[in-house]
Amino acid sequence: MAQTVTECLAAGTDSVTLIDQVKAGTHDVTGMTQAEINEMVQRNVDHLSTILLYAPVDSDDDTPDVAGAAGSKKTTHVAAVTTGTDYIAAN
């Protein structure tokens, strides 16, 4: 059974949370260097970016159309990609 757009976006919720917490300074990064923190944030940005690009290649493809989904469904995910990218650039 194919995943739905909602299920795909739910798979990225932990990444959204992690990015937001790192930026807010509430994620425990004890013992991590700034480079390691940036790598962790980048992995989560990459994960979200991949999810946001999901789209079927043709009518027989059951890949959920996350890329074509209404923006309001994926607003927090798009914002987290921007937040993470900005965080890395600033640090």
C-alpha cells in the first residue's frame, strides 16, 4: 500500500523539530562541535528536501505527490529547510 502525502510529511516531523530546536538552542548538543551540529542540521535539511520533492513520474506511479501538494500541508517543512539552511550559513 502506497504512502499518502500526510504520511510522507509525518516522516519528516522529527527533522522539523530537531532543526527548530537547534536554532532555538533547546536541542542538547553537549559535546558536539559546531561543525558536527551543522552536519546534523544538514542531514535533516537534506531529508526534508528529499521528502518535499516526492512526486509520481507517471499515472502508474503510486509515489505520493508531495511536491504538488497544497503549500499549507507542507509549510512547516519548507520553513524548516529555510531555517536549517540559514542556521548553517550563520554558524
